[in-house]
Amino acid sequence: MSSPQNSHRSGRSGHDSDDDGYVPRTPRRTPMACTFCRGRKLKCDGRPTCANCNKRNIPCNYVPVSAQN
Ligand SMILES: [Zn+2]
Ligand SMILES: [Zn+2]
């Protein structure tokens, strides 16, 4: 009485891959702080010349977080 019930296989063996357009790594939008604000831990508004640098009349520089060190 050993009847192999293997008649349960459907034609296509594959999961429904419905995940289209899903990016696993979210592109982090860094609220860039300029070097001055970052060094002083100030709240940088992220402008080309932020308020802190503008107030002090110093050049506002932004360096990318990567390629540091
Ligand atoms: Zn700043
Ligand atoms: Zn600045």
C-alpha cells in the first residue's frame, strides 16, 4: 500500500516574484552639514552657504562623508 502520491506538482515551479522596484538599500539622504557646523556640532541648514558660516562670514565647505579618513 505504498502509493507515491506525487501527483501534486503543478507545471511551473516558481514563486510569484511580485517584488519589482524594491530597492533593498535606501539611498540615504544625508542632511549634509558643512565642515564648520560639523566640527562645532552646530545645526547646519544645508545651504550652499549656511547660516552659521554666513553669519561668521567664513567659507562654507561641504565634504562628502565617504572618503573621509
Ligand atoms: Zn553649516
Ligand atoms: Zn557652513
